[in-house]
Amino acid sequence: MRSTLIGMLTGLCLFVCAQLFYPKEQNDAENINGADSIVKQVQYPDLTNKMVSTTRQQPEQVQTKSAETWFKHAMQIRQCRNVPRNDEAFNQWLEEALSRDEVHEIIETMTTRYQRCLNNTSRDENYVQKLINAAQMGSDKAADTLWRLAPTEVHQALNFSTLTRDEQVAHMKAFTAQKYQVTEQVALLGGEKATLQLIRGYQYLDPDTGGQNYIQALAYSHYFLQTYQDSGVYSRVEWTRNYLEQRMTLDEIMQAQQLAGELHNHWSRMGAIGFAYHTD
């Protein structure tokens, strides 16, 4: 585990330095390839391979926009995805809403969104990939949003309905693996929301094994408590740390503490760069 973490940290250091100090060619074209692009960017089985894959295979086009731009564009598309596309469709929705006595706030929100989205010509673009692009560039908000997408929304956004059942399962596993991968990158750059998602996520699933990973969850809990002492959720994470330790062996706890120390040391070394690079 120690050699794996060192490889992950080294890969991330090279990734951030390359982003900050080396110019990129300017190109406004986007490289949105749906679920297939997600599958191609995920490498198994260890974090070292995943880190190298991200820095090596990330398209040049991703670098021409800021993380905040990618995030805002993704959220605009996401908010417009289920909004009526023309007056006829909107009027039909409005009639149905009034007939079922829909609350005024919902009608007002839909009306506002309809007016805002009416001229949005990009609402069919892959906003999930745009969120991944933003997270790869350090956006804590983008990483957090990836975890808030329900499986049904991911299926719809990535057009899984065109795939066989086995293909859907494989693509969903690939998406989950990349979600963990980019979230770990953001967490090591100082992403508080990303770190919280990893604490919760590893209690239920480690995408490399398919099972729980309390060592990783506890490590990120310790890392959070060492790094975000002024956080409003500090006591909640402290409770989680105690909860996990009560269910782990002494050897597992020591492994987690060692890993947390390495995470925090890396954050301390990269803190200035990380927060400059961080968009949130």
C-alpha cells in the first residue's frame, strides 16, 4: 500500500506542476466521447496506474478552458436536460402541472428554467464528461457533483440505454472507478468536499476490490481532521473516525494512520500550488 500511495502522490505532483508551469496549445474544440471516453481513461488495478493514465491520456482540449468554465457549462446543461424544448411542450407541461395543483414554487422554477434554456443549443452534450474534465483540473465542486449523480441520471446522461446489460454494468464500473480517481486528485489538492466524499465512499465501496475499505476511509478521516481543523463538519468526521476505529484491528488502524500521514505531508508540500490551482 505504501508503494502504491507514493506512486499516486508522485503522479499527482507531476500532473499539477505540468498544469501550472507548462503552456498548452490553444484549441477550443471539445473532446466529448460519451461513455467510451470514460472507459478508455480508467486503468486498473492500482492508483499509480490510474494517476499516470489521467495525466497522459487527458486531451489537450481539456486544458484550454478553466475548471470553473467546465463546471459551469456542465451545470447549465444538467439544469436544462429535462426542461421542455419549445412553447408547445412547455404549455403542455404547465397545463398538467396546474391540473394536479402543483405548488407555485415548482411552476415558477420551471418557467424560469424554460426561459433560460430555450436558446441553449448544447443541452444534449455530455455534461458528465465536462464534470470529469473540471475535476481533473482541480474543481472541488465538480468532484462533489459527480458523487451526487444518481445511477439513473448517469445512465441517461451517458446514453446507456443503447448498450447491452453487460455493457451497462461495465461502463458503470468504469465511471465509478474514474469518479474515485479524480476525487482523490482533488482531495490531495485541498478539496474539502472531495475528501468528505472519499470518507463516505470507501466505507461502502473500493472500486479496485468491489468491497469495503475501512483503511482508506479511516485514512481520509484522519487526513481531514489534520487538514480542515476549522471545518463546520469537523465533529462529524471525528465521530466517523471513532466509529471506524471501533470496527478495525490495531494493525488496520496503524496502516490508516500511516497513510493519512503521507496524505497530509503531501498536502503540506503541495498546499500553495494546490490552492492556487484549486478553483473553489
